[in-house]
Amino acid sequence: MTLPLAEYLTHCLRVTVMYGEKLATDIPAEDFAHIPFPGMNHPAFCLGHLSLYPNELLRLLGREQLIVDKGGFLAVFRSGMQCVEQDGRYPPKHEIVDYYVERHDVLCDAIADVGDDLGDLMRGSPHSPFKRWFPTIGAALVYYLNNHHMQHLGQLSAWRRVMGLLPLKWGEPDGS
């Protein structure tokens, strides 16, 4: 049986978001925006930054009605912002994680609605941040759902190790 393209994309994204959420679960809230080593991105920045991209991808898919901006997130988490030690600018851990999960759930549902409409995915990227690197909406979608996402979760995983937290037992029978 062949799964529709949308099912492949949403299944992989849901697994990735579950992994991101699990990476954050045992991090104490007071450490969530701590930089243990100069130049590292902390968990607040990694997940806060990733939480912005579902809205961008919803815009690409023409699903603007599903966009929900979280006040203050763009100012501290957008691309090009420097990650700094918590100085009051970052929201609490629970707000960041909840928004990260919620926005990706909405994006998965929107992708499922697109289904295998390759016409939607093959259209050219409409604005320059995506157009320069990704000639089609589908290429931008795949990159941001997978490559970009795992790049920042890799940073979060490295942060955990520097902080002395154990690696996740990914794929264990109990689902962890």
C-alpha cells in the first residue's frame, strides 16, 4: 500500500515534534534559557525559533486563516536573533513548548488537507526568503519540516549533554 505524500510528511513531522517535546520534558524550567557554553543555543531559543515556522509554512500553503502569532515570540526567536542568557526576554518553558506543539499540530492538519495536490506543492515559492533556496513550495516545506527542524533539535540534544542530562532512549518499547 502506498501512503499519500501528505501522510509521509505529517507522520514524520509528528515524530519529530514528539522528539522535540521529549528533549524538553526533563529540563528544569529555570535552566530552559541557560547558556552553559558560549555560542550555544539554549532550549528556549531552539523550540521558540522552531515554533515560528509553522506560520510561515501555513502562509506558503495559502492557509493564512490558521496563523496565530504568539505575542513577543517573533521579536526574540526570529531568524538572525542572537540567543542570550535569560534576562527576562524569553517566555516561560511551558509557553514555548505548548506553542511549539500546537503550531505544528495545526500545520500537520493543514498539510493533510493539501493531500497529494502536487499542483499546490509544485507552485513557485511566493516570497524571497524561501524563493532564493527553494524554487517550489514543496521543496521549502520538506526542508523546514525535516532538515531545519532536526538541525535545531540537534542543538538541543547537544545542550542536554553539556548540561549533564542523559540522552533520550529513543525508540524504546515504552515509547521514550
